[in-house]
Amino acid sequence: MAISPIEETGGVETADPVKPAGVRDRDVQIMGYPPRLMAPDMAKSVAGLLICGVIALIPEMLPIIQWTAAGLALLFVVYFVRTLLRFQSKIYVSEYGIRISNLRGGTAFAWSELSKFRLRYFSTRRDGKKGWFELTLQAGDAKIVTESTLDGFDDLLEIARDWAKDNQLLVDDITRTNLMRMDEAETMVQAAASSRAGGIGEGR
């Protein structure tokens, strides 16, 4: 897939910060959300929309229940659109910059322009052991938000983290805590992998 170093914005050609002149296609990493993770979310949103929509349209139903169902149906519509945008999104990353392209258009900026770096964790369980991370990167008015379900998220986080340090950005306590959480998780994975490798070596 060829990646043009020029993108059109409102009829004006501007240089793509991800791929300046002379940068090869193979130097640009293309990231996306895997269909196997997006499909269940889209199915749930459609099912929820249908169920709530039917309840809201039943004439004999109490008005308060109808309005509640209608509100929930609207939330499912928003969730479906959000999931669809993520599913269709492509993120291009190089050592020079980052660009996201989706149905709403595109946003791009050079890493040297990075002015905000934030990492949040959202748990689906009370014990906090299951959930996902959300990475927000911003340069001026340009903002890119990605989630840890993105293929290549770890690579993106590492690059953005290094540039945040180079740009001397101040990060909040929540971001700092979540970075420590990810570092600890990575250390545990590496330790487990080394343990398995050692066990295989001993078995031989």
C-alpha cells in the first residue's frame, strides 16, 4: 500500500508529517483495530438498538418506559457510530509523525509538535483487573485518541512516550500511574516468557 507524502486538505496540498520527502513506505507502520474485536461490539450495539427501539414503539407500554428505551436506543446508536469509526480507522506512524484516517477525515501532526500526552485506564470489573487503556495525543488543536485494542498500540505508546520526554511534557499523576502499571505488566509477561523458556531448556 503506497503512502503519499502529500495529503489534500480543503483543496490545499500539505506535506504529510508522517512521511516527509525521502521516507520510504516500509518506514511507516500502519495500525488498525482487528475485526475480531470490533465485530462483537458492533453486534451488541445493533442488538441493543433493536430491542430498545421495539420497546419504545410498543403503544401499550408506559410512557416512562418508552422514553427510557428511546434514550437507551440513542446511546446504542452513538456506541455503534463510535465503534464503526474505530473499525474503519487507520493510523500511520513513523519516527517523524502520526496520522489517523477515518470516515470523518484525517488528523496528523509531527512528533516534534506533540504538546499533550495522556494515558487513561477504564476497568470493566470492580477489581480493576480487566479493562482497556486509552491514549490521547495532541498537538495544538489536532488530537488523536486510540485504545489498547489497536494492533500496534504498544509500539505507538513507546514512540509517543519517548517524544513526550524529548518535548519535556508534564504528565499528570494518573498518566504516570498507568505507565507504571503497563511497565509492571510488561515485566511480568517477560518474566513468564523467560520462565517457560527455561522450563523447555531443562526438559531437553
